[in-house]
Amino acid sequence: MLKIHKYYVLDENQVPIAVQIPVREFERLEEAIEDHGLAQLINEVQDGERLSGEDAYNYYRSLKNELGS
């Protein structure tokens, strides 16, 4: 399991309003989420239409761009 070092940001009433984590840990989380999403996509289309390598790459990039916006 990935250990996450969390730093809580509190408002003036000492109520937690945000969490900070180190960039490297964030990048590992992002990568794990992306891998999970890709695995889900693979499972969904396992028996569906086959794409060429280039078409699959372009489709994957379009999904990643949609999530990034």
C-alpha cells in the first residue's frame, strides 16, 4: 500500500479545508489511478472492436485530455 504523507490546511477556525501531499506521492497516485482506468477500459472492450496501436494511443490520449480539462 502506498504511504501518503498528508499535511492538513486549516482555516482560521481550525477546520480542515484542504490536504497537501508531496509531489512525488501525488504523481504515484495519479499513475495508479491512470493504470486502474486503463485496466477498466481494457476489460470493457475486451470482446469489442480492435483498434490499431496508433488508434488506441490516440483514443487513450483523448480520454486523458478530457480528464485534464
